[in-house]
Amino acid sequence: MSQKSVSRTEMATYLAGALNITQFRDYCPNGLQVEGRHEISRLVTGVTASQALLEAALESGADAILVHHGYFWRGEDARVIGTKHKRLKLLLAHDINLFAYHLPLDSHPLYGNNAQLAQQLGLTPNGRFGDDNLGWLGNVSDAAIRTVGDLAKVIEHQLKRVPVLIGDPDQALARVAWCTGAAQNLLSDAIAAAGVYISDEISEPTVHLARESGVAYLAAGHHATERYGVQALGKHLAEHFGLAYQFIDIDNPV
């Protein structure tokens, strides 16, 4: 396939429709966050628009960067100083577009983080729960994965990190609930629908709620579980528009 290009406007319009961005009450603007050059022929994706990702994308010759965690979060300091100034200066000085999609990329049934995590862990989705149906429900496809401890080993092998497990590793697997992101607050909703809940982060109250409810909790890592949506979406865009494409993984232990 010969390399082609697409206008930033066409890409923004296509992504807005494909990800149904108006459906979500989000904490940040979804779409084109920083305007760069008009034509895009090389796309880079990553989890978070950190300085390290921006510099790596610049070195690779990117016209556009697409991330899950972008800028301009609700309640943040609006001043363009410090780290924010440094990041925006790099993008603007080199005319690089920044696209960011938060909840829409968690939720999408094909390219979303939850859909892609299910593929990584061998989960078969069969339902949704929680606000905006962000939480997913399903079952483990492999009959040999019989306990919570077995599932924790799958997570460790696939995501290359040891999950925090709250609960009995010998507990038999029932229905599984999962939601990528800082979604420990959805545990109370998951309790009514599943016997184990997988999310990214864990907080002090989460431990007590998991223990007292009997629902095992697996904290698998925010970055570790959200590497896959941007990759799936980036590959799709590269194929759809004929773009050069690269995923850049900036290591993050959280």
C-alpha cells in the first residue's frame, strides 16, 4: 500500500463519528486538542501525551499524535506554564497535531480499551454496566482458567506485570466484570453482576469493599491495560487512510 495523506479536518470528523464522541460526559475535550499541519501522512499513537512521547514522535517524523490521555482536564490549572508550556511549545513549534480520546476510546466495541483488553485476556463479552455503560461483563473463554488465581496469572503473562489481587486466589471463577482506567469506583456496580472485577487502579476503600462483598478485585495497572485501544485505532486509521503508522510505548509502572 502506497503512503497517502489525510487532512486533519477529515481525520477529526471521521474519528468523531467512529467513536461517537458526543455520547459521553467526559473530563476533557475529545478530538483535535492541538492544531498542527493541515496534511497528515505519518501517525504516531501512545497512551499519554507526555513529553517523552512527544519527543519520540517528533524524532519519528510524525504529523499527528493520537493518545488516550491528552490535555485540558476538568479542574486543572488553565495557565500555560511549566510542564504544560513545554509540551505545547514542542507541538506548536513543530506543527504537530494532537488528537486525544478518553471515555470514547474506553468504550468503543471494537477499538476500545475494554474490547482490546478482553482480547488480550481471553474474555468473551456479553454485557455492560455502570454509567454510560463503561463497564463490561463476560466470561473467560478458556475452560482451563478456573480460579481467580489462574486469571491473575493470565494477566501477569499477557500484560507483563503482576496484578494486585484482593480476595481468595482459589475462588472459583464466575462472571467477570472489567473496566480500564481509574474505575475502582465501579466496583459497587460490579458486585451485583459478577464474582471478580478487573480494573486498573486500587484505592484504600476498594480493599474493604472487595473483602466484604466477596468479589475478588484485580488491579492490573492503568498504563498496562490501556496500551491496546490506541494501537487498534491507530492500525485502523493507517489502513483506512493509507498512512504510515507507529505505536510508541513509554514505560509507566502505574
